[in-house]
Amino acid sequence: MRYAGPRGIALDKFLTWPQHSQDAALSWAGHEGQRCPGRCGRHPADQPRHTHTGVCLECADLAAAEASVRDTPGGHVVWVHGTRADCPTCNPAAR
């Protein structure tokens, strides 16, 4: 039933399959049952894998700005076009 049941195959139908087909299905189910139940789905026999991470500097800047005003009543973040050097608020010399 560990193969037939989850797939909606009636046991009496599964038992009519040739023995080599039943054996193959059960072997496959046992193999797949060893996969990680988490998001990765990795099987112990899989090739080694690793992850890469990336940081979007704009997202990081936005997150830092949001964190800086999180506890400030009425605090909010506004996107401003251009660089800090060109911004009259950030750089009064740019006026």
C-alpha cells in the first residue's frame, strides 16, 4: 500500500501487475521515501549541493532605513532618485 495507496491505485489492481513491476514500484517508493521532507527534497544519494546568497544593495539600504524609523511614531521611508552626494537633504553642499 505504500506505493498504491497514495496514488489512488486500488490494491487489487496493483496486485495484478507483473511481479517485476510491483517490485520496481516498491523499490522506487522506498528510494523516494529517503528524501528530505523539507524544502530541499535532497536524497542522500544526490550529488553534493550548496547554496549561493546574494545581497541587493538597494534592498539592504531600504531595510536599514526602515529599521531606523521602526520605533519612531510617524516615521517612514521615502525613495529619493539619485545618489546621496546629489541629494540636498543628505548633502547640503549639493544645494
